[in-house]
Amino acid sequence: MSWFRNLTETYDRVSGIVGVVDEKGNVLLPRNHMLAGTNICIALDEKGLFRRAEVSPLKIMIPCTVKSETSRTVSIAPHPLHEQLGYLATSETKYNAYIELLKSWKDSHPKVSAVYAYIITGSIVDDLQRYEIDTTSDKFDKQFIRFRVEIPGDQTPNIWEDTAVSEAWIKHCKETQQHEETLCYVTGHIAPAAEKHPKGINMSTYGAKLVSCNDNTNYTYKGRFNKAEQANSISSEASHKAHAMLKYLIATQGYKCDTQAVVAWAIDDGAAQPDPFANTEDILGLYESVSDDKQIEAQTEIAADYSNKLRNALSSKGGADSLKNMSRRVAIIAVDAATTGRMGVTFYQELQSDEYVESIIHWHETCCWRFRREKREYISAPSVNRIIAAVYGEPKGEGYKKIQKQARERLLSHIFCGEPLDRGWLIAAVSRASNPFSFSKQDGGWDKRKWINAIGVTCAVIRKYYTGKGEGISMELDIKRTDRDYLFGRLLAIADRLESHARYLQTGKDDTDKRPTNAVRYLSAFAAKPLRTWRLIFDQLNPYIQRLNGAEWYQRQIDDILCLFETDDEFSDKPLGGKYLLGYSLQRRALQPKNTEGDETNEPD
């Protein structure tokens, strides 16, 4: 359970922020505390006399017991201070349990004593009615009350913000703890074992637990152990630290998808790491706080400059050499809930910081392609979500979330474990991109922009796949390359551009004709039967060739490509592989007019 130990270590190293609520309401919880949503605030004086009440919903950090944090739905388990009205007044059984617990530690702090003095008066319902707070609702006993005690000279009347009260409760818990001490399998120390483990690690799956509780009943594990804790024992302290740290990391820097959460953090200080799922633009934007104009100016068409810029950004602008000096450890963990009550670790990897950064850099260098946005060209690796969409299609229905989560975990293995990209993904992405009319607008009709985007993402996937096989794929058009698929893709791009050019001149240079060309219309058939379909496309180019007065330049380009086919067997009807999209994309770019309008955008998300 190295992930458990590392979370515990991180908690110890960032102990200075424990109990400090940030601007977004996130807090790294101290021991024996939890977050709770409250509805009503009651103000008291130092003697516990009622002053006022108001309805003001607020999520706060409250003291709790192990039982009140994990078992309130099946048993009476009061929180020791802030509570629901059912425990404060309306249920005698719950009230007695609450008063007994509050009484046990009321002398630990004057504010706790003030709350106790007020609660035993039994006037809370009447006081709420005097302030016109509805006490007739069916859910009245579920209203959660928080307390503030106003003492002259005290700067923190809100009890939930007073660290002295929190420390008093933690001290009380340590002094009254009665659990048997045993070996903690996480820390290696002898300490009281955890009776139960927290839930609510990911707020999207609040009831799911990451670790099952130690059951102290007298049964054996396949005849090997007399007690559950003999099989696997975790101290209550280590359990709290690891769960609290993971919950905080997920809330502040987790990458979430439905019930799944992925976190990458530096073990020594919990610092967030570069998002493994982001596209290159987001990575650069995260590490370079520059204006939009400078961002545009910084974009380049040279792959080497792209790589250098990426390395400089990921090494915090210190240059690629600084990567060698990074010695901190980085952990990546993915958790997901299979059911409403169970959560599991679905991916975990621990790396040195330089290894983590180099893995991100390698991914963005080998899984990237050229894209356009608003007449501007740039190089970028597509986001993981766009890769998944290119392989499996656009998100549709609840079942897609399961596919997306599984794909994200596999991509983590590709990025950080060096696993080769699945060939099945390559085939699926190429198949989708080869069917342009499957990309439609919400109001119907072909969405050319979405299709061009999908081609760019698919080319990035193709490049990543063949790079993993040791084959270099350039992002510049290679006019000498004799690869059969590549050449057929180039032919298709020239036919596409020839027809578009002729239409443009026919309409008086009016760029309003958005109909797909014959090359696009027959794309799917071209991928399956390239020779037969090429002859059909070329025959249909005759009218456009005539409009271009013979289209001599285009004809010469076609002849040059045909001469590169080395054998008759290559110039055949054998189905094309994914590389034909590389040839199509790069040849299309080479033929792209400089004044391209926005509909040619193929930027990744």
C-alpha cells in the first residue's frame, strides 16, 4: 500500500495547512473532523445565553467521532458539537446521546461549555420560533445547527473557525481512546487500530469507501487469522491522514470524470503537477501567464521550437537542463467507485519528478499534430478527451462515461508506463475519420469543422502509434515518401483542392459554397477501394479541370505522385491503412491558401 503511505507522508509534510479553509471552501481536515453542510446559525454569549438565530446555509468543518462520521444512517451517532435538531431537541433518544457526549468534553474549552449550558435549557425550538424560523416542516429535525459564542475580546466567535476548540476535541479523543494497539501496516508503528475508515473521499461518490473497516467479530480468514486486524491493520491516525489528504487533493486538483478521480501530486509538499489529460495549449497556458497576443505570437510552425517551448514551460521556465536536478517524488493515482459503497484504486504510479515531466513531454512530442485556429497554425497534442472522442465517438448516454473512464486509465498507462498505444484505437479512429458525414451539426447537416478537427486528432494518434513502433512520422509533407497509403492520401488531397479551387473561381471568388467535394463524399469508399474510387473521383474532376484551363499545375502534382508508386501491386485496390490520413492532412496543408477562413479550423479541445 505504497499509495497509502505516500498520502500519509504528504499529510505530515503539509501539516501547516491542516484546518485552514481556502477561498473555495476546501480544507485539509484535522483528525476527528469532517465537513458538514449547516442551515442555521445560533449565537450565544459566554454563559450560554441565547442571543439570536438566523437561516444561513454554510458548509463548515465540525468535530466528529468515528461512528458519527461513518455510521449515522444505521445507528444513533451524535456529533460532539454542531448537530441536527433531531439530536439537539426533537428526539429524546438522540438528545440524550448528544448530551452525554457533549458533557464528556465540555470542560475542555469555554465555548463548548457555553453550548452545553444552552442546550440543557431545552429552549432551542422556542428560540428559533421567536426568530420566525419554520419549525413545522417535516424536515425540521434534519436542520443542521452551527454555534458561535461571542466573548468580549475574542476575535473568533465562530466556533468552527476557532482552532483551539478543534485542538481541544482532538486531545479529548486521544485521552479517551480505548482501541487496542497493534502494528500499523502503513507506518510500521504500534498504534491504536482504526475501527472504521472514512467515506466521502470523492464528493461525486460520497458514500463509497476506499478501505473496508476492521471487523472485530470472531471469524477467521480462510483459517489463517483469528481477527480481521491480523490480516491487515491500519492505525486510526494513518487512516485519517491518508483519507483526508486524498480527499483534499481530489477537491483542489483532481481531474474528474463521473465517479472517477485522478490526482498527480508531489509527495513532499502536495504540489499539483502538469495535467496528464490536457492538450499542449492548456499546458503552456498553465505555466506561462502571458497575454493572448503573446500566446499567438509564441506559436510556431517548427516542431523543434514546439518541443523546446514545451520543455521550458514544464520545467517552470528553467530550461530543459533543470529537469536533471529534480529529485522530488511524484505520485499519480486514479480512484473510482464500482458501487455506491465501494471505491477502488484503479491506477497508481510513483515516479521521480523528472520522470513524470519527461513522460508528459514525450507524450506531447510524439502524440501531436498541426492544427489551425482563426487563420493561425500551431502544433499541439490533443487532450485525452478529444482522443477518446476520436476513437469512440462523441459522448452519448451514461454508458459513454464508463468507456471514457476506462480509456483514461489506459492512457495513463500509455503516458507513464510506456505501454504502446492500442492498435484497436488506431483502427477505430481512422474508421471514424474516414466517414466525414458522421460528423453532423446539432441542427442537422455536415459539420466540416468537426470533421477536420477529428482528422487532426486522428493523425496525432497515428503518429503516436508508429512512433512507438520506432517509425518516425514527420509533421512536414515528405514529397519523396513512397509509402503506398501516404501517396493515396496525397492524391485525395489534390483532388479535393482542385475541385474547391474551381468552385471558388466559378462563384466569382465567393467562398460561400460549403458543399463537400467529391473527394470528401467518396472518402469512406476511397479508404476501402482506393484505386477504383480514385478513378471515379478523377473522372468527375473533368469539368473542374476545364474550368481551370487544364489545371496544369494540379495535373503535374498528380503525375509526380503517381510516379512514386514503386510497383503495380501498390497501386491497387487493397484497403488503405491509417497513414493515408497523414498524406491527406499534410498535402492539404501544403495546398492551403494563406487567407483560410474560420471554417477550416481543426483545433483540438
